[in-house]
Amino acid sequence: MPGSVTIGHIEAAAMVDHTDADRLAVLLDELGHLLAVQGPNRLTDQQVTALCAGAGMPRRRADLAHWCRGMAAQLHERH
């Protein structure tokens, strides 16, 4: 479907429309920034621990920031 993005693995896929893909990419890019930046806007270690509690999520701050920005880049280029 033109203007949509399919996100998935072998077992399941989720489709989002162009607008939602843009919003998700911006959100992931900003999250990556808040993970990596130094200063008062940086996510705390406690927040990072909560974000990394999900299955398959990177466990370290730098890995999570890299993953977020990589996913954002993929979303930007696929729609």
C-alpha cells in the first residue's frame, strides 16, 4: 500500500500509515537524542532501566540510543 510502512518479523507485522511512520520516526529519533545527550534533559538511568525491561531491547544506554536512531532512519527511508 503506497504511503505505508510494514514493521515486522517473520511471525507478525504491523502496518502504519505515512503520518504515523513520520511521528514514530521523530519520536524514536528524539528518544535516541535524550538517551545520548549530556545535561539536564538526559534520560535518567532509572528511566533507561525501565525502557530496557522489554524483551529484546538493548540493555545499555548507548545501544538503546543507537537502536532508536537506526529505527528512525529506517522509517524515514521506507515511506
